[in-house]
Amino acid sequence: MEGLKEEVSKRIFEVLRRSLYVLRVDSGSCNGCEIEIFATLVPQYDVERFGIKLVASPRHADAIIVTGPVTRQFAPVLRRVYEMVPEPKVVIAVGACACGGGIWYDSYAVEGGVDRVIPVDVYVPGCPPHPAAILHGILVALGILEQKIRGGRYEEGIGDWRKPLAIELIESSPLEISWELYRELNSIARRMLGYLYGSNILKEYLEMLAKCRSIEDLRSAARILVEKHGRDPQVELAIDAMNKAVERYLAKRRKNGE
Amino acid sequence: MSILKVVRHSIKRGVVTILYPRVPIEVDEFYRGLPKLDPRLCIGCGACANACPPEAIRVEDRDGRKVWRIFYGRCIFCARCQEVCPVGAIELSKEFEAASRSREDLVFEAIFEGAKCRACGRYTGVTRREVELAKEILSLSETPRELVEKLSEYASMCSDCKRKLLREKLAGVWRGGGS
């Protein structure tokens, strides 16, 4: 750690002969990004240990951090602020709005991104970005850390499609469950537990269902699953409902078979 | 006296600074970081592009192929793409260090082959993987077997050819006297 701190300070000193002063410009942001920028100053992240300091005037600044989608009213001001910062200067766009307009990308009232008004050196996406991501962005702008994200490209080859996990589990199930039952289980899990937690639970439930040979198996395995999730009453309810759906499905199929 | 209180408190707490760039940071279990596409699972249906509030994800046709494109700069990490994805191809990772010097590094592109119509050979407007998935789902559903085969045939036809087929069938029924 000490090594990095010295490295940063040395690099800043080489270029500027003093600490790096940063100006924060709010160009119509919702203040979410501001809160995260100030969070990088709290003892937990402590950006000042690198000799990076917030200042109030563009004439004192070496770098500007711009947040917000640049409202039309603010665009000339931002241009002036940029001109007021003495050379050499660095512009860091923080947040989804500053990087590409965010959810206001096509609004008539905004320019839609800082790079439409002034040249940007480093983009820090996020809504809002993690304080550590802002710290990383500043260090990337100074040329101390390497950027981690790279653009990518994929082209489909012949036969490299992988079947979704749900289909593989349904195919391997000895109970011969159908796609309609899967849809029902999916809707129960999402309705009762939310999409993220629900789909995690559904995945575990399907993996369990793919191993069960009978309804008794399923009941005992479901009890273990509930235990695993710490007897969460909501999970218990959802798994009960899913068990009932499977039972209904099996009963219906037996009736149709007869 | 209050400054003594502060000093006492800080001695009690010790150093709280996370040595971040040297030591990787641990985020919460449900932290929503960069959405990552698994291009081998994706079918290119464009449900994520429909759901995306800032249109960070876009799916467009390019000579019959579907081009899936994400611009991380505009992404608001709402996870709605993960919510709507029918095959679970896109998931929000725990990665957050997305600082980049150029816009191009914030773009990921995936290109999927379009399906060609079985009858006329033109592009149908859906991808090959979508057709394959539709056939898989049909074979697993409770639909009767003979209907499944017929529907699977229709799945790989363009809408014009399907309409033509239906017209011919209706005409046949008309000529045959409703048989």
C-alpha cells in the first residue's frame, strides 16, 4: 500500500509539483453521484491519502469531475469552466448521465453526455458509481492504474448455442415435467420471492426436482431446501406452493392417462 | 473536551481505511455491477433491449443478422435485462471498476445469425437460436405430438410464406366443399 501511495504522489508531483486539486462540477445531476464522490473522501476510502483534494474554484483545479447529463442551460457554463481550468487539465465524467446521457439520453432539455460539450479523458460509468470505482477512475486518469474494461465482440459460430439450464433440467427429470409446469413454477417463484431471489430459489428447486423420482421424494427434499434457507417463512410458503403445483400437475396427468 | 472524545473514539476504532487499489474490495451479495452477457446462451430475442430504460442495450438488424450491443456508459444497473431474459443469458456481475479512457472500450457487441425461411430462403427476422429454442419448448410442452411437428415446421417459415400457406389451405377447403 505504502508503495502505491508514494507512486501516486510522485507521479502527481512530477507533473504538477504539488497535490492534485479536483473541482467537482454538477451539471444537472440528481446528486446521487455527488454523494458517492463525497463518500470517496470519508475515512473508509480516503482519496486524500493520495494527495487528491477537492477545491471550490476552477482556477485552482487541475482536474474536473463532471456529473449529470449537462442540461442545455448549463452547457455554456461548463464550457467556460473548462476554459478556466489551467493546463494541463483532466476531465473525468462520473455516472451514467455524464458518460452517455443516462435515462435522459434523448431528452430535449439535456445535451446527453459531457463529451458532447467538452473533451472527456476518463469515463466512470455507474448509477451511481461505487466510491472505489470513482477512486479507480481518478487513478486511471492519472495513468497510475490500468483500465480493466475492454470492448468485446462475439460472432455466432455453427452449433455453439448452449441450451438454457431450465430446459436441460426439465429434460433430465424422471417425473417428466412439462414446459407449462415450469412456467407455473417460475411465476410462483417470481410472484412470491421477487425475480432475483425467486430465480435463485427456482434454480435450486429445479435441480432438486430433476433428482426426485416420486412426490414423496420431492416433499422430503423440499424440507431440506427450506432448512437450507434458514426456515425463511416466505421461502417456505413459495416452496409449498411449488410442491402443490407439481402435485396438481401429476394428478392431472394420471387422470388423463387413465 | 470534545476533541478528546474524538481522539478516544479514533483510537478505539483504529484504522478504517480500506487499502483499495492494492486490496480488492468486497461488495454486497446483491450488488449490481456490470451486466455481462453470456453470448453462448443468448438467443438474440431483444427482450432486454425492450426493457432497458436508457436503451443502453440495443438490438438491430444488419443484413439479416441480429446485432446485440450494450453501451456500459449509459447503463443504470437496474437489472431489468436480467429480469426479463428468458434464457438467463445476461446477469449483473460484481464488477464495478469500469473506468475507461475511450467510449469504444465501453461497448460489447454480439452478432447472431438470422434464420432463413424454409420455403422462400429469405431472412425471417428472427435468429436461428430463437427457432431452435421454440422447437425445444414445443417438444417439452403438453401440446399433442402431431401438432408439435406442424408448429415446428411453421417456426422456421417467414410470415409471408405462412400467410400464403394458410391462403392455399383455405382455398383448398373452399374448393373441397369444407372437408
